[in-house]
Amino acid sequence: MASVNDKALAVARVYADALLELAEGDGKADEVRDEMDSLAALYDADPTFREFLTNPAIDEDERREGQETFFRGRLLDVTVDTLQVLNAKGRSALLPAVAIAYRRAHDFLRQRVEVSVVSAQPLTDGQRRRLTEAVKTRTGREPSFEERVDPSLLGGLVVRIGDEKTDGSVVTRLNNLSEALLARASREIHSGTYVEGTIG
């Protein structure tokens, strides 16, 4: 799912909270989560859909009619109604942010916390189990994992728990080491104490 900025999330949270309240009241909160995630994925993957939601040349009435045609009867009414509210408020482009905010609010309601894990290799069952215990100890909540593999990390993990990020990747540690060595060399050169081959 595309990343969104904090300002967009702050606005989206208002719509997501209202949607969750309605969906939970209907006993449909889990289904709405799946539908919102699917819509956000479609927004990311389909330029035509993204253009339909974000192009200012498409007026509110045209967008409303399109959403009714495309989604009414295929998605829950409360999900389609939310799309229509966003359209009426000129906020259709907030769809990905609303999906993220809804997922976070839904996790909170279900005593879960969203945990994003990026690793150089797929997590093993043992790593996932240890991460689960660590997150439960730290937050008191059951983790809901979103996992992604990025070989460029070389090793280690980048873990985000909610809005808190912990970067333990090899690449980051190497970059930090390199920056520290460069800073030390710079200090020693300026002070006149640098001797070639002594850094590190």
C-alpha cells in the first residue's frame, strides 16, 4: 500500500473512525477492513482507477455515478457510502490514507497492533515467534504482521510498530559506521591529529 503523510492520515482518521463505528455496529468491521485494503491496493496498482479518483477534470457527479456503477452491490453499502462521502467532500484521493487509518483503528479495537517487518530474507517461524513475543511484551497487544523482503538490506530487520521504527538492518549499521568514521576523520584532520591508517 502506498505510503501517506501524517497530514493526510490525520484527516483520514476522522473518516476511518466514523466508518469503523458504523461497520462495527453492523457486525461488518472485519469485512470492511478487507474491502478498504482491496480498494487501496487497486488505487496503487491501477492508474485508471487512481486517475478516476484524483483527476480534478472529473466532476463530483460523474465520480459518484461511476462509483455506484462499479461498486454498489459488489461491496458493502457502508464501504460504498464512504467512497461517496469522500467524493462529496472532495477527498477521494484520501482513499489509501483512510484504508491505513481504518486498519490501525480496527487493530486497536481488536487489541492488535500493526507491525511492519522488512527483512533481507523471509522470516522464519522462529523469528516470527520471537517477534510476536517481543511485541506482546512491549505493547500488550497481539501483532498483526505485514512482511516484506528487501535483499538490499543484506541482513537484519527493519521493524515498525505503529508509528515507531526500529532499524537493525546491516545496511543501516554499515552506513552509520561509515558516517561515524568519516566524522572522526574530519575531527582529526581539523585538529591536526589524523594519521593515515589509524581510523577505526
